[in-house]
Amino acid sequence: MTDMQPFGPNIWTMDGDRVRMYGVLPFTTRMTVVRLESGEVWLHSPVRPTPERQRAVDRLGPVAHLVAPNKIHSLGITPWSALYPSATVWASPRFSKRHPDIAVDAVLTSDAEMPWRGEIDHCVIDGHAVLDEVVFLHRPSRTLIVTDVIQKHEAASETWLWRGVKYMAGILGRRGGVPLDVRLSFRDKPALRRSVERVLGWDFDNLIVAHGHCLQDGAKEDVKRAFEWSAAV
Ligand SMILES: [Fe+2]
């Protein structure tokens, strides 16, 4: 039994370790695993590898792509890269500035041509002062893959204190959304809005998030609601 769960056609999620954001705030973590038409495996926001997790991934096919979708989610890149040295490491636009010690093969700019085009689309969420998140659409499963810009932390596993903090931050439960601190630090809202409109133009109905509840069905409306605050600019 591993933490790998099927999510849709050729897409799986794998829960990772619990981590502490800013050293205190408890977060669950999740990796997304896609098997491309080529049979190669694409790992998004890889969690720390263990022999069991590696075996589960190996059963799907050869690991060819490791994706660091923003500059915060760096944890699993180096260890998975050591296990699969021929895999290409893709990173968000500002990742290397924060992690000069982590080898990156290619940057996920909005206009970059990807070897997985036709199956997975990507969009940089522009306009934030710090965060450089890249979101993805897995077309075959109509799934939007988000890392930190939308969070939906499970309430059940939290103490009352952290439930309260996460509720106030707007990231608790299935109706969680854009974290308050992230929301407050967008500097260029028109640029953000252009990114959001592009994402909302994609054909998706499901949502995978790195932290908390994922959605099967209704994801488009949920994402629209999560970014409603940014429409009034
Ligand atoms: Fe995160």
C-alpha cells in the first residue's frame, strides 16, 4: 500500500510528508504524477522519495520530467534527480535565483515549447511580488494542477489553533482559496487577471492542489470563485 492514488486517466496523486511552513504551520504535501502518451512519467512538485514511493512511480514508466512549479517547492527535486539523472528538471521562472545549488535544465516560461505539448498546458501566474507559480492543465483528465496559489487544507487533522489560522487565511476546507498573504502581495493585478483569464479559458473540471482537498467536478467554478477578489481592479 502506497500513498499513490489514481485521479483520472493517466494521472495520479501521491501524498508526501507533513511539513511545517515557516517552521511552524503544519502542511500536508502532495505530488502529481502523469504518464505521458510516450509512456514517460512526469512528476509535479515531487515529494521526498522513499523506496516504496519510488517503486510505485517505477511501475508507471520511466521518469523523464521533474517539475518544480514554484520557487518554494524544491524539496524533492534533488533526490529524484539523483535517482533518475537523465530526467529533465523544469523550474519556475525565479526558482534558480532562490536555489542556485539545484541544477535546472529548463525554465517554465509562459511561451516555452514543452515536449508534452498537446497533453499538458502551462501558465505562469504573473503579477506577484514573490511567488512565481506555474499552473498546469492535464488535458486528458481535464485537471488543473495547482501548488500554492489555491490551498484547501483538511480541517480534521488540525488542532483548533491551526484550524483557526487557516480559516482566517482562507485556506481551510473544500472552499479554501488563495491564501490571504498571497492575495495581499500581488503587485500587478491586471497581469494577475490576464493569467487567471487564460486559466479559466482552459477546459477543466477537476482540481489537484498540493495542500489539502482536491476536487472531482466543479473545479472551474471553484477557481473562478477563488480569484473573484482579483476581478475588481
Ligand atoms: Fe506549498
